[in-house]
Amino acid sequence: MFNRKVQRRKRHLRLRQRVSGTAARPRMSICITNKNMYVQFIDDEAGRTVAQANSLKDPNANIATAKALGARAAEAAKAAGVSIVVVDRGGHKYTGRVAAIVDAAVEAGLSVSAKKEGN
């Protein structure tokens, strides 16, 4: 019997088989908990975090907070020299807070790539 946590973990592992970050196009990893949201830009080839943003100073993680976090994450990425990313939604559906973060990041100037370079 699988519960929601196990199902989300399985979806995330399936997603991670297709999504990988490079130095030119890092992975925008979105982590959402009940209280906070975190965004990291990760270069998987080098194994390091290029930039990050979180909502630790904004209690009650909601859609408005997600939009502000997406804008802050895009600013941090641009400061690190990142302009195009691939999104890792962490096994969550692309709706609600996940979509708000990505949409705000795109509005702030980031480009989102969906395909691997090998294809």
C-alpha cells in the first residue's frame, strides 16, 4: 500500500531520470513543504548549487509568497549568470505554488527549457 509521500517520491525519481542540470542550463529544483518553499539552481555535472532562494522570512507559504519567491529566485540566478534553466518540480503537479514560482521566474527574465541536449 502506497501513501502520498511514497507516490510523490516515485514520481520525483521518474522525473529525475529525464531532468539533469548542466553549467549552461542548471536544474531549477523546487521543494515545497507545509510551511516554506525552496528553489535551488543546481549544476548536476559539477555537483554544486549555483544559486538559491527560499521563503523562510515569509510565513505561511501561499500563492503570493510563491510569486515573490519566483522573482527572488530569478534575480539570484541572473546574478550567478544563469539565463536558461530546466525545471525539476520535485514530484509535485505543475499547478498552484509550483506553477506560480515558475511563472514568476519566467516573468522576471528566466527561460525554461524542457528538452535534453541529446535529443
